[in-house]
Amino acid sequence: DEMLLKRYVTEAISQALQQKDLIPAMKFNKPETLEFTTPIQPIKAQQIFQTTEPKKIKTLEESVPKMLEIEPFGQIDNTYIIASFKENMLIIDQHAAHERIRTEAFIKGVKDKKIQSLITPITITLNNMEIEIVMNNMQIFKDIGFDIDKIGKNEILIRTLPPILTREDAIAGLKESIREVLPDKKITNVEELKLKLMILMACKGAIKAHQKLSTKEMADLIYK
């Protein structure tokens, strides 16, 4: 039967493998010495390898579409934008997103010295302690776009504003900086202090939480 046949074949193979000299010995004659009547000429690299122009690699800007296919379609609690991107859903904090956009624009504007000169300067009245804080930090305010002069015992005159800020945002940001940020002695690094002031002021004009937006306003925010 089949099992018996399989056993006979297995035993035959086993016995054959146990025999000696299964592979015949091979003898090789010693090669004769080769002599060349003419000198060997070296082969130039270009004879072996063919050079071709390398393929142009696309830059990131060329590879990535100019505009992502993000489509906003609503808000949650007038605070989070809901949008679709291909087969995914995105949830965007509208205030945090706009604050970041404004902060980056603020910092770039300061770096590029895009300061707003006022035709009509702004006058602000402060108490004695606030005036002292302004005077002690005059250079910091100047570095982020404020040109401030003291014109009376408790008054300051603002001649220029930082980039992107409206008059109202600048006044609110300046007052909050004087009352909350600058008195904080924990911040000792000047550049860190400037950054904190710019973030605070950029926040003033940003879209707020619980602010209803149209579809166009949501799209404008996403694509900024």
C-alpha cells in the first residue's frame, strides 16, 4: 500500500546517503603562466560607467499642494471649528489658532520694523506706581513698537504702535502689561519678557471663545 511504499523509498534514500564517494574526486591541472606581449592599458572610468543626469528632486513647496482641502462645516459651542480633511475630521480651537497667527504676525512685524505711526497720539493717565513701571521699562516697550513719552505727572503720550494692533487693543494690552506682567519679578530674561508682552497684546484682537463665526470666517482662519 501507500504507507509501505513510502517506507521502502525512505530506507533506500537513507542507504544511498551512507555510501562513500558519492561525489567523484576532481583533479585540476596547474594553470600555465600567462604572458602578455603588449602592456595592459588601464581602463578609464567612463568606459565602464555611464553617467546620466540626476533626476530633479521636487522641493517640499512643489510636492505639497498650495492649499489643503480642508472644509469647515460648523462650530461646537461657538468655540471649536469642525472641519473635514479628506476622510478625517479636524477640531480646531478658534481662539488658540487665531492667537498664534496674530502672535507670529506681531513678532515678524516687530522684526521687520513695521511700526504704526499715529497721526493723533494716544494719551493715557496712570497712577504713580504705573508711571514708574513704564519709565523703568521704556526700552522694552520701544523694542516691541511703542514710542512713549511722559508728558505730565501721571500721563504718557503714545506716538507709535506695534504692528497689527488697533488703538483699542494697544491701550488694553499696554495697561494689562503694566498691571500684571511687568510687576512680576519672576521673569528676569528680557527677551522672554518681550515675548510674553507680544503674546498678551496679540491675544487682545484674537477671535474669542463662544464667538459665532460664518463659514467664510472659519475658512479664512483655517487658511491663514
